Amino acid sequence: MQKITVIIALCGLMAACSPSQEAELAKIAEFEKSEKTGTKEGLEELALLHKAYGMKYADAQANDYLYAAGQYYFYENNLGEAQILLTEYITRDDSTDRFRNAAINLALVHTKATEFGKADDLISEVLEDNLPTAAQWQDVIKIYEQKIEADKDVKPMDYERLTLAHTAVGSFDEAIGSLAQAASQFPEYENRGNLLYRAGFVAWEYAKDIELAKKYYNQFLAEYPNHQLAPEVKEILSSGMLEMSDEDILNMLKGKAKK
């Protein structure tokens, strides 16, 4: 049944194609089955075929080929070609995980060209839909570390994204360090209190470093005693919650709720 469905789909595709487009598809299909794809030269030739078809047409098959060619050039470190193809690819309607792959790789291309604003826009688009994979979070870390190192229009949000990425891959000390660096570097930042609060939270919840959590929570209270989160932090410190197990905390909260 599955074979019949595939055949019907292929027939529909061919019927919708012009004779020249049909011939191009047949040429690519034949090449993909050949032994040439096992060689470096063959893969390069296949990428050229994919590129030519993908840029010329705008159907689903063209999108597949455009993505394949863009990824090929990216991993071959031909960043000029990769940028052209991946940029075109992400402008097309595509709801698959490949969009995320293409967008993050394109962000890396822009980062290498110190076009950090464009890279940041792409990461924003990715984070709006689906969270990156563990490997892709590592790429996000690379992007924001390079931006911060270049000291080019660095913003608190850059450190916050770096924190998010470090937390996602389990680099909790680095996540806390990013928050602390942002709080130090941007003393006038309107949400600076949240940075200190989050540093305490990550230290407590993820790093399991009670003393470090106390340090940032106490700093938070000292500098932002009227913050909306101040009552919560006071309760955490005064009740001994930092030293409690999750079960003990839950039982304590249940007991208070009954009163």
C-alpha cells in the first residue's frame, strides 16, 4: 500500500511538471542512484544540480533540493554559497525541523561575518517556534560568546540568551556567570533585579550550590528590597527552603495552604 501511495505521488509530481522540469528531475534522480555520489567530486556535482533546481523552481521538491545544497555548502565551509541558498530556503513556507537547522546554520554564517544583528534575528525566529536540540544550543552558545567577545553592540539580552543555552545543555556555572556578568556590565538595566534573582534560582535549582544561591538572593534583596519578587526570596531564605528536599518544600507549602 505504501509503495502504491509513493508511485501515485510521483506520478502527480511529474504530471505537474513541464517537460524540461521533468527532465531535470529525472537527471537528478539518476545521478542520486549512481556511484558518483560516493566521491567528493560526485557530491559537489550533485549539490550543483540541487542548487540549480532549487533556485529555479518553488515546489516542495525544489525546497528539498535547496535545503540539501545549502547544507552541503555550509558543511564544506563555502559560506558564500551557503548564505545565498539558506537565506532563500528560510524565506519559503516550510514547517519542518529543517527550517530550524537552516536558520541556526545561517546564523552561524552571519556570526563568522560579524553580522551579529542578523544572527540574533534568526535565533529569535527559532526560539519563537521550537526549542533547539542540544547540539544546536551549543551553536547558540558559540554565536553569543563570539558576539560578546567582539564587543559589538552587546545587550543584556545577549547574556540572557547565553544563560538559556548554557542551562539547556547543563552548563550551570556558565549560566550563572552569564547572569552575573550582565548584572555587573549593565548597572542601569531596568530588569537587572531579575538577573540577580535568576542567578540565585539557577544556583539553587540546577547547580545545587546553596551558598552561591544565598549569595545572589541576598544581593538581590540588598539592592532591590521593593522588587515584586522580594517577598518570595525572603520566604526562601527565612524558611530554610534552600536546604530542603523538593518533597519537604511541597509538604511545607501544603501545610501553609491549609491554614
